[in-house]
Amino acid sequence: MSIIALPFLVGVIAGLRTMTAPAAVSWAAYLGWLPLEGTWLAFLGHPVTAYLFAALALIELVVDQLPSTPSRKVPLQFGGRLVMGTLTGAAGLLVIGAILGAIGAVAGTLGGAAARARLAAAFGRDRPAALIEDAVAIGGAFLIMLALR
């Protein structure tokens, strides 16, 4: 996979699930798949960071299922996805990666919302669509990080 595609794709994952992208990048750095030593992002490779982001990603999966959870397109949620897409994209190629990660986060946020709405309409309820989106985000993050090995 192209080194240019990875920051964009991890940004898309951040657009789908805010904390899944940093959890995946952090675990990849911790396992030595993504060399971040000596960079300002080296903290992502620390075991505490990997476990913390993994816990936050699991919490997000639960919170996303709650009916009171706001839309991903409201400013606070959209901004969080944009920040995480930028951060995780930067782990690959710094400035260019940050830009690609941000673009991917916008694409993942808007595209994910549209796809989930269509799936929810087809199922007649949101939960199956949300679970499919969860599987795509987790599976996609795993495949992206596996490409780094």
C-alpha cells in the first residue's frame, strides 16, 4: 500500500470512530510497526498510551449506541474527528500526513454519516448500521496498521 494512502485512510477511520484511529496508530507504534522514536509523536508508542486509547475506543463504541449521542457532524464531534485524523495522519508523514489525515477525517465523517443513514433506512433502525460501521472502522484500522508491518 502506498505510504501516501495510509495517512488518508487512517483519517477516514478517525472520521468513522474518533478514538479507533489513535488506538490503532498507538498500538502499531508500541508494537514497532510504526517507528515514531525521536519524533514529537513518540508518546503514541508508549504502552500506557496504547492501552488508554484502546479503552477510549471501546468506550466510544458503547457511547455511539446511545440515543442521546449527538451527530458526528456537530462542531464538537466533527472537530474531534478532524483533530484525531490530523494527529494520526501525521504519524506517517508529518506535515503531508497531517493534511492527508485531516482530509480523510472529513471524508470519513461525512461519508460515514451518509452510509450509516442509508443502511439505517434499509434496516429500518440504526443499531445494525452502527454495528456495521463499527466493524468497518475496527477492521479497516487493523488492516491499515497491518500494512505497516
